[in-house]
Amino acid sequence: MKRIAGLAVAALAALALGACERVDPGQNFVVSDETFDQSFFFCHVEPELLFAKKCGPGDPGAGDRSGGCHFNSSAVSGMALIDHPPVACDANDRPDPTQIGAGSPAESNFQSASLEMSRDYLTAPIYVRPTGANHPRAIFAKDDPAVTVISTWAQK
């Protein structure tokens, strides 16, 4: 009898949960509008982190399977990247505007990476995942110079 009562309670709970179609976020719902410095991204984050650590193509020498990293949008759950030549930057960290316009591969990479970034870089997926949390392999250690690039970008 206890087993039947337990099953009945479980069935009612499943029905109640299945009836939920949406969650009301409330009257003061706000989507964060964080904007990170594009120039710093093009001149430092992309070349010194994403390209240097082979985030797009992966590193077969480190065990990555071919076509399984961020250049393959069907292989990743976030931060799909597009392969392109590095953006030219001048001595004052100003990127060549002809390489970063709307719809350009560089701009697309900026948008994708920005979604994985946070002002608190220690909680940002662009830092947390490549250091080994919920990622196929550790890309860099927490004391790698790439971390300085991420922490600096977080403040810009």
C-alpha cells in the first residue's frame, strides 16, 4: 500500500512539473548588457589566447580529434569560432578597421567570446572551461600567461 501511495505521489509530481511551460522572471527582469573592449579582443585575446592555444582547430598533438573544436560549430556547445587571418593592430592597439567590420569573421569571434566572458573572469566560461572544468581537456593552467589576457580583458 505504501508503494502505491508513493507511486501516486510521484505521478502527481511529474504531472505538476510537466504542466510548467514557462517561468515568470518578474517585473524587474534585466538581461545584462556587458560590453568588453573590442580592440583589446582583436589585438590580444584572439591572437594570444584563441589562436595561440589553438581553440579553433584544436591541437592533434595534445589529443584533440580533427574538426572537433571551436571551428566546428556542431562540435561545441558554445563559442563557435571562425577561422581567419589575425587582425593587424598598430602600436597603439588599434585594429585595422577593414578587418573587423560588421559580419566579419573577427567580429563574429568577438561576439562568441564575449558571451563566454564576465567581469569576474574567475567565473567566466572562457576561463573556467579551458582550465579543465567541463571541457574535453585542459587547454591552459590557471597560472598560464593567457590568464593575464583574460583578466585584463575583463577590466576593459
